[in-house]
Amino acid sequence: MRDQIRNDFRDCQPENIPLVVDWDGTLLRTDLLLEAALRLIKQKPWLTLLLPIWMLKGRAHLKSRIFHLVKIDVSVLPLHHELLTWLRAEKSRGRRLILATGSDYQKACSVVRPLNLFDLILGSDGQRNLTAGTKLRLLVETCGEQFDYVGNSGSDLEIWRGCRHAVLVNASTRVERSARRLAHVIRVFPASFIGIRGALDAMRCHHWVKNLLVFVPAITSHTIFGGTVAEKSSLAFLAFNFCASAGYIVNDLLDLEEDRRHAIKNQRPFASGQISIGSGLLLALVCLLAGAGIAVFLPRAFLAVLAIYFALTCLYSFFLKRLLLVDVLTLALLYTLRIFAGSQATGIVLSLWLLSFAFFLFLSLAFLKRAADLIQHRTHDRDTVPGRGYTADDLEAISIAGMCSGFLSSLILTLYTNSDTVQLLYRRPALLWGLQPILLYYVTRLWIICRRGELIDDPIEHTAKEPSTYGAALLAVLVLLAATFDFSFFVP
């Protein structure tokens, strides 16, 4: 049968020269091996110790072991749709198409066979790693020396040198320049230029507003303008921004499959294939080093809190997010850690009232996030949230727990207004009662919006976009100013 296929390809007319297509990074907007390796690290992290041993036996053995241990939902993998359209047009002209990939043969078959596009599929197995020279020799053996090749990377240069025509997809400027010297390039599908904006999207810079919490100790202690407090708080803010971005990138890389099933998250840079996994790993490392580099100018205690924050973020991304209730408690703790970090950066002693208030308020927001996810999935007739420990039946319990947590934060604020600490910081502490209706309005309104199914964004992100937030914040500032300062000199 194989000899018959080989003869069919060799006997084709010039206008039907076989078109060979690469897989990873070409027709597929990701690297299947890297995806499988990340999946293995997430699901069975203890097996990562065996990766170097498997690598010593060759890349073919490494791929075979990883793909054998990991299950990937191939139905949600991002394809290069512009290239796919062109390939279908070539197929309609009677051209014979071959998929030749360095990825596992079985995995490639499970993805491309439903496309009903390729006449032959070639891939790696446990003994042969189908890349570069090995791939070229097999293609010459299969097609003869007359074939066109579609690829994307430097490892394809040797194949382009030995083929009739070259087609470039998502190739870098360096690779394209080298390919034009070695082969006759007939078509280029340019790489989508992500640039700074794409990197900022991957870093989720719009979530940096959460890190403003590091200023809370300086503001609540009324020392924001004293000495170097503002400078230290600003450095802590920048360090947290980069560290948080590194955590977001790690989380997105570990959640590729779950994000692709989500109606909104499937457009994230890594899930959609706009940014490669390798670039994401490099960007995460740069962000982490930048955050640590800034943190060295602050007390060591702050650096320790920052390290704990990043470690807890990674644990959350690996498995804590899949545990019932543990995930929301972790999220609340991560928010509260930002406030604690601000105190360590400035040396300001935190009040237990403040920490308790913050924890219960953020616990309410964490429950709110889970309730919104359940409502959105229920809208799409799904009973569970992928990668989470909740079902649709948990919505009422989550909502009750979340609203109670929000009201507990209000109770703690009430008790705080009667404490001795307030008497030292405020001239008119009784006016702080004016914060109660503002807080209750904020919490209750968010929960009403959530239960209506209108809360799609992260609660903090939604808050930053809502005009009512700024009206409530202005009222809160006015209340604090009235409670803090003596304005009697304005009265005639």
C-alpha cells in the first residue's frame, strides 16, 4: 500500500506537485509538544523530574512518553484559518496534500483527519523524530524530489533547500531572509505582529489596578505624604505589577485548554495562538526578574512577601484553583497579601481591623467571581466550570456565602469605628459611619448585577469600568476628609 502511494505521488503531473505542510507553528498556531509538556507539569508535576532522562533517549522517545501520559483536547486547538482556506483551494484544484510533522503521529491524525484535507499524514513515533534532515529524506522517499513545502521555522530551512517551491507561514524576518536565499519562495503568510500591545495584553496590565492595594497602609495611617512612604509604596506597586504579570502568564499557559473552551477567555493571546508558548515563558521570566530587581531596593521583608505571593499564585494555577472553596480562600488571601506587602515595604504596622475587613471583602469578591462563572456556564447549558470544583447546583450556596462575607466586612468596619485606634487617627470618628452605606451599596450592587447574569469581567475589572464606582469612591473620600480634618476655620 505504501509503495502504491509513493508511486502515485511520483507520477503526478507538474501542476499536481504534492504540497507538504508542516504542523506545529504552521497549520497549528501552537507547539503541540510544549502544550503537552505544560499539561504534564500541571497534571503530574512529579514526573517532570523524568524529563531529562527521557530526553537522553532522544527527542522521539521524549515526545512518545509525554504524549502517552497526557490527554489533550485536540478539538479546541487553534488552527491557522487563512492557511487552511488556501489549502482547501489547492485541494479543490486536485492537488495532493501531505501533512509532515515532528509531533506525535497519533495526535496529529486525531486533529487533521476530521478536516478531510490530507491524503497522507507523516509524524514522529517512539523511534523516529520527524524533523529537518529526517523529514526531508522521508519526503524524498515518499514524493520524489518534486514537492512544495509549507513551513515556519529555522528547522525547515534544510527542507526548503531540497524542495521545488517554498511557502512561509508565521516565519520570523531572519527565517524568511534565509529561506529566500535557499529556495524559491512563492507565497508568504506573514506572522501577525503582536508587538508591545500584545505583550501588555498577555501581562494583563489592566489588572494592575489591584496592586494599588499596597498603598492602603500608607493611606489609612495618614502617612502617605510623610518621608519616603510614598516612594516605597510606589516601588512596591511596580514590583507587584511585574510579579503579578508573571503569575498571570504562567496561569494562562497552564490553562490553555480550559481557556479555549471559555466563551471569552478563548481570545486571550496564548489560547488563541497569537503569542507562542516559548515567547510566553520568556516574557514571564523577564517580568519575574523585573519585579525581583525592583524589590531589592525595599526591605527584605517585602521581598519575602513578594516571593510568598508568587509561590502561592503558582500553587493556585497548578492545583488550588481546582479545589472546592480552597480557591476562593486563596484568592482572598492573595488580595490581602498586597496590603500586608505595603506595610512591609513602608514599615507601617497594620491594624488587625484592616486585615480582617480586607479579607472578608475580598472573599466576597472571590465568591462573586465563581458565581459569575457558574451563571455564564449555566447560560450555555453546562453543569460544570472546566478546571474548577463547582457545579451549577452550588450557585445558591456560593451566593449566600459571598453576600454574607461582604456584610461581615461591613460589620468589621462598624466595630472599627468604635475602636481606640480611630480616636487617635480621626477628629470626628462618628462621621466614618458614612462609609457604611457606600460599602453596602458597592457589595450589594455587584451581587445583584452578578445574579442578573450581567457580570462577565473580573469583579475588580468590572468595578474599574463602572462610572458608579468613581461616584462612590468620591463620596468615601469626602467622608474620610470630613472625619480627618478640622474645617471649622472655614466657618465665619
